[in-house]
Amino acid sequence: MIAWVADHRKHHQFADAPGDPHSPWKFGTSPWALTRGMLHAHLGWLFHEHAPFVRYAPDLLRDPVAMRASRAYWKLVAVSVLLPPLLGGILIWSWAGALSAFFWGSLVRTALVHHVEWSINSICHIAGERPFHSRDRSGNVSWLALLTFGDAWHNLHHADPTLARHGALRGQIDIAARIIRWCELAGWVWDVHWPDTTRLERRKAHHSQREPHLPTTP
């Protein structure tokens, strides 16, 4: 968990510029460079060194709850993988039920969730509408929005990263923002930043603004 936070904060610091851990523009703008960049942004970046925790996530290193959750990561993964076949075997009372549940509830589910979320890196920094001004190529990809619980309304996330809602325009469904709102009402989270009209107007893009600088092909 802490590794993801550190990488994500570094991504925002260097978004689509040298130093970004997973920009699809890493290798340049030619078709071949962009193909390499998309593969890197989607999956390849996971096999590189993480951003230093002390620099990018010092607050989490001091947070006992975050540290407990981080130390329990592999235990949580094990429960997530083993629970479906256990339930499938008990409910059907057969090895076939356990294996079927393991395939669909563990393997397919995990692969689907990860590839959908990785698509934010590989797709939403190449394609999509950009109604808000940001210094990178983050865009809104509507067909990904429901699958990612609103994360694919990615342009506003980069234009104003502290906002809890990414889909702030009319018709943009943001399931994650609704869940955060429920948690706020329950008192489980606080100091949540929500968009307002004035704040959104200040960040709206204008056609006269230049495209952000991108690396040239080596």
C-alpha cells in the first residue's frame, strides 16, 4: 500500500515528464515509442524500483494504521485468493465447485481488476477529453469510468489532485466519490475536499492553451 502511494505521488510530481514512474510517453511520440510506452505504463513499471518511501510517503510511515495495513498486505492477498475456492467448495460441496470458484473468483477477478486499473496509466494519459487544464496529458475516458468506479475521469484528478470527486461534470458517474461521501457521513473520514463551481471554473481548460511538453523520440 505504501509503495503504491509513494509511486502515485511521484507520478503526480513528474506527470508525463522525465521521472514519471509510468508515463506512456516515456520513450517518445513515434508509434513504436508510444507502443513501448503503453506497455511500460500498463504493466512494465511494476518491475522497476519503487519511489523512496521516506521522501514520498513519510506521513504514512508515521501512521500506525497505515503501517499495520501495509504489513498485513500479503495476508489480505492470501484471504482474497483463498476465500472464493473455500466458499465454492463448501457451497457446492465438491472439488469442482472449489476449482470453479478459484478460477472465476480468484484468478479472473484479480486479473480483471488489475488490468482495468492499469488502463488508467496506459490509456487515460493518451486518449480522452481534457476539459480542465493540467500540465500533463491526462484525459477522461468515459467507457472506462464505470469499470474504474470513476477513476477514468482522470483529467480533473490531475488538474486538482486533492479533490475526492473525479467526475464533477454533469453526467459523470463517480462511484468512488459516493463511497467516500458515505464514509464521511459515517465519520470514518474527514477533511475531504469536494469540488465547487468556483474551483472548477478556475481549472477549466481554454482552447488557446498549448499542449504540455512531451519527450521527443530518441
